[in-house]
Amino acid sequence: MNVLRIRSELRNGKTLFDLPLRVTFYARVSTDKDEQLNSLENQVQYYTQFIQEKRNWTYVPGYVDEGISGASTKKRDSFLRMIADAKAGRFDFIITKEISRFSRSTLDSIQYTQELLEHDVGVLFQNDNINTLDSDSEFRLVVMAGVAQDEVRKLSERLKFGFRQAIKNGHVLGSDNLWGYDKKDCMLTVNEEEARAVRRIFDLYANQQMGIRRISQLLYDEGFTSRKGGPFNVLTIRHILCNPKYKGWYCANKSQTVDYRSKRKVFLDESEWVMYPDPSIPAIVSEELWDRANALYRRRSQQMMSHRSGAAFHNRYPYSGKLVCEAHGTSFHRQLLKSVKGDKEVWQCRVYRSKGRAACSAPQLRTAELDRVMADIFSKLVENKQAVVDAVVTVLQSVPDEHDYTQDIRRIEEDLSALRAKKDRLLELSIEGVITTAEFKQRNDGFNQQARALEERLKGLHAEAETGRRTAAQMEEIRTALEEELNFRNGVNSALVTTILDKIVVKQDSTREEIHLDIHLKFGGPWEAAFSRADSSLCFTRPKSITPPTATRRTSSPSGPSA
């Protein structure tokens, strides 16, 4: 029926029960507990009977959502299906218990009831005595839906209060799957088997200063696995290293909920975290070891940030990210092998490193061998030296000659200003007696340390702004230096390799004694290279598109040295 016609009938003295309407219902409970499900069953039974008893009404099967919150309609499948069916004209009227069953968001309630009215469908909120077919229903709906929405806000506040009280009572909140601990009744006990892995992670990172990826592989080799039986995830190791619980400290206030309706969170600065030693949390590592590990973690993170990009940090070696295993399509990783003769830098396929020789037969490559191959290629390019120089200069010129430091400087100045405001606020809290003198000193010292780091960075940016211009004269100096490098009097320059080399593919038919490579430069066609470890003097390269002259290749001996 048309809404205008229904309203006219109601004004003329008729009731809803007198009108020939197709009627359905909507029922929902917010949890899947037994008592709630029983309540849902009762709702369904009640509304089915209520509708079928009305002589002028036609019953349309209802819509039910189980164990779903009313704060948002996004995940309520039956509710959304009901809205779609209403728009398709399958019924005229919906009965539901109250506004909070429909939605606890004022915006959602008004939006959906208006949409339904546009499609000539009314809603009766039975307990609230609101019928959207009445002309004054929208005003009452706004008031009642606002009350329902405020209930969500109050619930959020009650939960926060409960969390604070639980913390005061020594109850440990957070994940139940914290590695190294067993959690029962909000209390942590050390799981010694898992704690061994935690202690090993801190030892390898802080004492032996290993990288996180290398730690993951070494743990797996030593028999420490994740709960799924595989290697430790890199993120898991990071979270272990940075979690103060492992030194017996409580840590909270890392984030705050901006909007209780959308549940959007923002992560707070470390200076705003609440951290203190907690006797209810048994430590797995010492405070000294944890602090050393985190100082190293911050230092490495700052190193990453100080580079223009993360790739610049990871590619500080000329062959980083440029060696590819043809068999698996994976990259080679750098490894430093120590021996009585000194350190030897080699490169190994990632599959070999993670699963062993049975998984990948690609040989490991020595940096010295790769340098010899590249020198051989460069020497063949010398006849067209000018083209190489021009190509390198073009690559360098593709980077802007001048960096606009204004934005970086302004951002750091804003951060410094924000820090000063935090210090002022901290002083006010101390004067008002909200925080203790010890807490004031600890947090103020932290702010001062951050300010010193920002001031150092600001000073460096000002210096870079003064010297960062690349003049035409400097480009000419670079060109002259490149021409000198291409004479190869002093071996291969790693920066030149990084600039010119695109990638090296380690061919599938390579063995430990006989190596075959496809070398791709950033200009020109690909090259082929081969060398035998049985005769270290033998190395030849050629453009891949040219058929090489007939040459006698010496076959390597099986007894030749391996990598």
C-alpha cells in the first residue's frame, strides 16, 4: 500500500490492524549465548503468532540475525536482505522489538527507516511505541535512537573502566596466545619450552646482533618452530623483541579508540604509553638484555628511516636484489662465511637457505667471481665507453638535482613544537599532583631525548640543504670519474655495478664447478657468462644475441673446489 494512503486511513479512524498489509518481523540478539538464543527463539515465536492472528494481515516469514552487534549494520546479513526485499516490494510493514534491535546508530536507524518509507514500507518499534507510518514518527525516532546510541557509548566507557580495574587487581589483559607464556584466569605463567625460543631470540639479536630474517632461519635450523610447525614469522620475532612483558613490565595505552561507533583506533607515541614493572608478569629475559635489544632495534629502524627509501638500505651491497635463481625465480641472499683464511662473501638462493640443498641445486656464488664477470663485461664495453658514461649520467640526472628540504624541516619543527606542548602539559600534571615526581622525571627525560634527536636531524637537514645542489660542474666531475673507472685499473667499482647492472640470472644447468649466467644491464641486450672453478683463469662473456666464435672450453674436474 501507498504510505500516503495508509496515513489517510489512519487519520480517518482506522487502526493498523484494519489495513490489508503484508507484514514481517525482524529479530536480533547481540551474543550467541544460550540465554540470548532462547530469547531469540521466543521473539520469533511471539511475532509469528502475533502477525498470523491479525485477520487483515498476510504473514511474511521474518528475518533473524544471531550473535551480531547492533552498533553497525554492515555485517548483519538478514537485516540487509530484509532491506533489499522491502525495496523489491515483498512486504508492506515490519515489526521489531525496539530501536536498539534495529540499530544502535542514530544515523543507521533514520537512514534505513527513511529508505523503507520511500519504498512504502513502515516499521513498528513495538516497545518504543513508534510507528514510522505516523507523521510525527521521525521526531520521536531521532530522540529514541539517540538514547540507544548513547547506550553504546556508555557500554564502551564501562568496558574501559572494567579494564582499568582489572589491571589494578593484577589481572593481565591482552592476547591469550602470547609466545612463551600460558594464560589462565588473566594470569600469566612461563611456558618453559616456548621461553627457550624467546631467550634465544634476544640473545641472537642483542648479543650476536643478527638480523631478524637470519634469526628466523637459525631458530628453524636449531629445531625451534612456530606453533604451526614452520619457521618463526619475521613479524612474530619483531613483536617478541618489542613486547615489555618479556622483561616483566606492564604496557598499555598504546592506542586509543577515536570513535566508539566505527571502532577506529590511532596508535599513540611511545612517550604516551603507560609502562611499569608488574610483579604479576613473570620475566623471561632480564631488563638489561631487553633494553639493549630494543636500543639496537631503534637504532636499526633509524638507519632505515635515514635513507631515502628502505631499498637503499637493503641494497647497500652491489648484488643485493639482483641475483635470481632461474629454477625458482627467487633472489639470492648475502652470507658472510668465516674461516681461518678470513671472511668470504657469498650469495645463496633463498630456497636453498630455507630448505637446504635437496630443495635447490643452484650453487652459491662468490662476490669475487661476480666482480670478475662484471669486469670482463665492462672491458668489452670500453670500445663504446662514451655510451656507457652517457647512460650512467642519464641515470644520475633522473634523480632531481635539488631536494626541497622545506617540507622535511617544517615537519620536524612541528614535531619539536608538539614535544614542547607535551612537556608543558606534563609539568602541569606534576604541579596538580596527577603524576608523581619520579614519573614526571622519567617522561620528561624521554621527551628531552626525542627533542635532541629531532634537533640533530634538523641540523643535518639544514646542512644538506646548503650542500645538496648538484651543479653542472659536479656532473662534469662525475663524468670524468666514470671515464676513469671504465679503465678498470683498480678493479670493479661496486657503485658502478649497482648503477649499470639490472639483474643476473643463475642458469638452471649451473653446477658447483661450472657456472652459467645471464647478465642483464640497464641498457643494451643481455649477456651470457660462464666460468669454471676448476680453472679460475677461465672466464668468458658474450652478448647473448651473437653466436660466439668456436672455442675450446675446458671441462672442469669433479674434484674441483666447491663454494
